[in-house]
Amino acid sequence: MLWLAREMNELEGYFQTRLAPDLRREVLWRVLCRHHFSRFIAATDCVLELGAGYGDFINEVDAKRKIAVDAWDGFTRYLRPGIEGRVGDVADLSFVSSSSVNFAFASNLFEHITQEDFASVLSQLKRVLAKDGTLNILQPNYYYCYQEYFDDYTHRTVYSHRSICDFLEAHGYRVIDCRPRFLPLTLHSRLPVSPLLIRLYLLSPWKLMGKQMFVRARPDR
């Protein structure tokens, strides 16, 4: 099992360097959950986050059941009480009951895995998503951030707002919303990360610094 130990060490190194803890990330996700994602999630829902990282999204969600999955074995210590943390491959959702998930979410995940694994996730989500359940994706849009895209050495697959929608539709999903420029690429800028500025950015029709896309889709049943 040397390969597994090596992979865990690489993940630990990634979270210590490239994706170290940052309180500004908590501020961002608190505002996003309260003023954007809350409109899609009912208090009685089951929410599944793939690639949860530090749990910044799932920790802020108001839902009856919350499940978080990540391959990094250190992520569960960042989850708030009541959240079901599962250490493992996001391409293995065999532990999730059929038709039980209302809102599946993945932030900055699919650029880190192969297209084969992405296709496997999509196939399994068809089983676990409820009748009106949705897959919600937030991630870098290569069309707008091609110069910085591979600054993250773990990026292995390229998607633009066009190609990811094509990929979803080719694998049996109907895209119900695609926002090519939803958020800036990174927290590291000259502007402060404040709840007011984030809310104003969400409300603004002009996304001049927007380099991350947001896509919502559901199985085309």
C-alpha cells in the first residue's frame, strides 16, 4: 500500500502549501451560502459535497442531512458537529442511498481529476440524486483564466463554460444554469474580503474579475 501512503502525503503537502487554512475563505463561503446557495437548499434537504476540503461550504449549509467527501484524511477535523464526513475517492458514491440527495455540490474539484473519474461521478449521481435533485459546480473557467490555470500543479483537466456543459450533456445531464463569470479566481487580491463587497459583487451584472464559473445541472430523465 505504498501508493496510498504516498498519495496521502502528497495531499497533506498540498493542504499545507497551496491550500493552507485561510479565514478569508470562511468569510466568502458564509456569504455565498447565505445569499446565493440558500435559495436552492431547503431545511429538509440532504446536501452532498464532493471534495469538501476544509468544509467551508458544508459547514455553512442549513439542511437536515449533510454529507462531505474528500480523499484527504485530515478534512474531517474541520467539519462541524452533525456533518457526516467520508474519507475516500469522490468517484465512489456506493455508500450513498439511492434518490436521497437533493443538492450535490463540487467546488474546484473536477479540474483535479480525470475525465474518466468525472464521468463515473456523473453516473453515480444519477442514482443518488432525488427526482428533482441537482448537481452544482463551481470551478475555474479556463476560457478566462488560461494564464493562471496551471499555477496549481494538481490541475490535470481543462474545462471552459462551454466544454463542461457539453461534457454534462454528453453524459445525460440537462444544464439549467451556466454563469461563465461567477466569482474571481482567487482570494488573493488588493481588495479586502468583506461580506459587503462579496454581496455587491454577487448582485453586480458586471463580473470584470470573474474567472470561476457556476453550473447547475440535473439528470435528463
